[in-house]
Amino acid sequence: MSRGPAVVSLVLGLSLGGCFPSGGGGTSGNGGNTGGGDTTGTGGGSSATGGTSGPMINPSSSYPQNTPGANFPYPQNHALPNCSFPSYSTDTVAQAYTNWKAAFFDGSKVIRPENGNDTVSEGIGYGMLIAVFMNDQPMFDTLSNFGKQHPSAKNDGLMTWCIPSGQSGSCSGSGSATDGDEDMAYALLMASKQWNGGTYSSDAMNLIKAILAHDVSGGVLEGGDGFNNTNELDPSYFAPSYYRAFAAFDTADSAAWMSLVGSVYGILAKADQPDGLVPNWVNQGGTGVTVSNAMVDPYFGYDACRTPFRIGLDYCLNGEPAAQSYAQLISGFYAGKATATSLAAIDDGYTTTGGNPSGTLGDYAAGMAFLGPAGIGAMAAGQQDSLRDLVYVTLRADTTQASMKVPGTFSYYHGSWGVLSLLAMSGNFWDMTQ
């Protein structure tokens, strides 16, 4: 389904409904915890400074959200076989999670304050991922149940993408969104390994099979169960590391899932520009298309910015050469915009050739939705340690200060990608089935 933007003026930019969040990148702030290698720095969407000398890892007993009896209590500090981490602090990641939860989890669901406190399925997926890796079983179960209680209008086992709040600026529409579907499915699969008992395994299988039946057509990953269109595709939905895990779990459909891995890489290769600036939405030939907003869709914007995270993880976890090739392109572009101490020159959107798009996209400093995934891309690229480390220091400053809670400065979307990226940059976002 197309998601028309509901325009809401914010402090630093524009909040667009559906999958287009606030455009403002952020303000500077003081960096997180000191100690070990996670040294104090200053930063934000604009600048950051700080050194690195090794991770600071505290025991799981330091973190009260840990559910007793879990197989992988936080922090896991799980080494990724093909990627190295910045010098992180487990306290920093925990503080980021705490701030995110206080700002966006209202006790029953994940809300978007900048969009009238509505809820979208992607937010439920983000929250479930954060919860399973932070070992917060009560929040996980609450969000999983919320998803079940809000099915797509097609009643096909998927969640509807939009739960409006009735307030101004809230989302509207029905049908599922594939990114939310697959994040929830992966989180459920991880939950089946994280916690004993429950229905996590069967729930994961049901959702995984529903995705294959209703979000995939002719071996192509569509935008949701209401698209029925294999020429409106979102590369930021491509999650090949998930599909490998699904293939190992859903053995009856293993071949279909592995075929989907090849399919998304084939489309991504066609969509790649010299700098890895893939459009938000493309056709099967990789050409940018307009889905809901002519100002945004053909460009590298608030959808496409997530691509380095999902693709980079496939190299970090599985050593996929095509994933590293993509990560090297986009990381080279970002590194060319950065200085030794600042990410301020990275904008919140580009044309596919690195220019400034028409309208307001690209007119503001990039926030965490851009910078966080850039850090995972830098991890996967190799030889981009300076960019990786600078992203970490910036995310630390942005997520551990109260500024994450300021509407228009760091929205739910920026905050969510900041926390997810910190998890991945500290060995706390991985495949528990491996």
C-alpha cells in the first residue's frame, strides 16, 4: 500500500507520515559514560569527539531489565565472525535502551510522538528486536501480543502497518508492511532461543510462512501484503541475514528463502550507484520509482538510509561478499563527507549521484536513522574503522542524553535506529540460532 505523507512542522525539519520520519538530524550533546575505552565525547547529529581503547563490559547483574533464566542475558558481547566493533561500553547501550523505552514505549505499544502518538508495525518490530537482545521479556511479550491483536485487513497472519491514534498527524491505511513483518518474525525466532517455554517458536514459524505467502511474489520481496506489485520494491526492506535464518528454521521452504537471498542481491546490484546511494523505492530493474511522494521516493532518503544496516549484517554474520561490496560503496561515500571529529557534513538525503534533492530532503544534518546504519556499513566495509568509531561516539552522545526525548530533534525513528545500531555495534544484535 502507498503511504501518503502527513506533513507536520518540527524543530529541525519535516515529519512525514508512514515510513518517512522527521527530517531534522539533531543537536550536539555530551557523550555517554566514561570508563574503559568508551571515553567521554561530545557530539550529536553534527559533531563528535572521543577516543577509543577497548570495550567496557559490565556483568549482566548490573542491568535490572534482565529476565531471570534467559539463555543470553544482556550483555551478550557476541563476536561477529567477519566484523570488528568500536570500543563500546555496555552501560552506554543500556542507557540508550532505557531512554528509548521511556520515550517511546507506553506500556502497551511503541508510539510515534511526532505523529500524534500513533503506532506502526515497524515500531512494534523495532521494539521486539530491542527487547529480545536486551533480555526484556515483559516488553517483548506485550509488543508481540499487540501485533497479534492488530491483524492486517487481509487477515493473513500479518500485522496491519498503521494503528492510528485519532490525533492530528497520525497515520492512516491498512495492509501489512514487510519490514515490520520480517523484524517481528526474526525477533520471535530469537525469542525462541532466548527464553524457554512459551509459543515463540510456533509464532515465529507462523509469521515466517505468512511473509513468504503474502509479502513475496514470484520470488520478489514486495512492500507488504497489499502491494501485489513486484515493481514497487523497497531495498531497505531487504534483510538477507534474516532469510538465511528463516531458511534454516523453516526447512520445508528453505529453497524459497535462499532464492530470496539471491533475488534481493540481484535487485540491489541493479539499484547500486557508484556511491551505494540506492533509491528509497525501485522497480525490479533497480530504477527509482515514486510510490507516495514525488519529493522523496526516487532518492536516497528516510527509507533507503536503513539499507547499510540490513545488508551490512549479512557480511558481519555470514561473510556474504555482495554485502561487503555494497557496504564499501556507501561507507566510502559517508567517509568522504566526514572529518576526523565530525559527521556534520552528512545530510539527511541525497540524489542517487550524491546531489541535493529537490524540496527539503537533504537540507538538514543526518540523524541517527542515517548515521546508525552507516556505522554497521562501516563495520562490514573493513578499513573504515575511523568512520565506525565516530558513528559510535555520535550515537552514544545522541542516545544517552535527554535530547533523544525532544520531539523534532530525535524522533521515534531516529531513536529506534540509534539503539538498534548500538546493539549491533556492541555484539548484542546477532543470530542466536547459529
